[in-house]
Amino acid sequence: MSSDNPSSRMTPLSLLLLTLAASAISCTAHAPLPSPEAQLPYAGTPPPEQLQVLAPWVGSWTLDIQVAPGAQSKQGVHFTGKAVGEQQLNGQFIRVNGETSNGSTREEYTILYRYDAAKAHYRRWYFSSIGLASEFEGHWDASRQEMTWTLLNPIGNQTGTLVESVSSNVMTTRVTYRDGDGNIVRSAVNRATREPLPGASHK
């Protein structure tokens, strides 16, 4: 074979790289196309515009939660964690998945947000790895940029209220639970700070 033939000078590494490149091109060429059904428009009505007030939850968050001293803990409890918010099901819901820890135990949770156009209020569901499932009804105060959530399925005579301050980079939720006599049995402040996007400047 003539030495002018490039293949006569190819090293084993060069041959491997060419093989990998050819394989990648072949995989791209044979990548499955979306099914016809996946390209169809969604059934039902478009996502409600009112849900956009909670759209800032979409993204990645660092959590800092301080539970005030009370019957469950005389010194209070401090939790830290992470959460990720996403729009789900054609934008009809916002889902936030999170995990928190106090250094000795951890908890995972999922929150679902929805605007109920028929009842003209917001809905919030909270599901936790400790077995807790709570449902809330929310009302939006545009002037204060706050959502006030009222617990719909309390335990016994307890009442629960969450006041959620909404902004683009910090979400603060103040949690208050009271017994039947109006005494506070649990009070906490949950602070979520948006994580910077990869490659974003930290000036």
C-alpha cells in the first residue's frame, strides 16, 4: 500500500475516534421522532393566568427554616435544605419538590399549587415523607404581593395559616398553627432563596 494513503498513517486512537464519530452520527440520524400524539394540542382550557403570581417558584432554591420554641421543642429547631419548582401538566400546576434536614433526620416533601377558576381561589396541597397530607385555600393580595393560605383539613380543633411573601429571588412563608383556644402551637419562618443559574455572575 502506498504511503500516500492517509489510512496507512492512522493510529489506533485515530481509528477509535473516527468510529465513535460515525456512531454518534448514526444515532442522531436514527433518533426517534416525536409521536403524532405528542404534537397534538392539549385538551381543555389553557392554564389560568392567575397562576402566574406563583410562577416565581419555578427554579432551584436554598431553604432556611426556623421553627420557634414550643411544646415540641423548647429550644426551637433549625432546618436547611434544597427545593426545585417546575410547571407541570401543561402549566396547570406548579410543583415544588424539596428536602430538608435538622442534622439528625431529614424530610422530603412535594407541594402542588393550582388556581381554581370555578371557586376563584388558589389551592395548595402539601405531601410529606412523614405521612402528612395537607390542603389549603389561598387568597392573593396584589398590593402586598402576599398569598394567605388557610388549612382546610386541620387535626382536631387546630387552625393553620400560612402567609407567603412572593418575589423573584426570595420566598418567605410564615407558618402559624393554633389550638382550639387560640394558643400558638407551632410557629415557623420558611425562607427560600433562589440559587444562581450555572455560569451566572456573582458580582
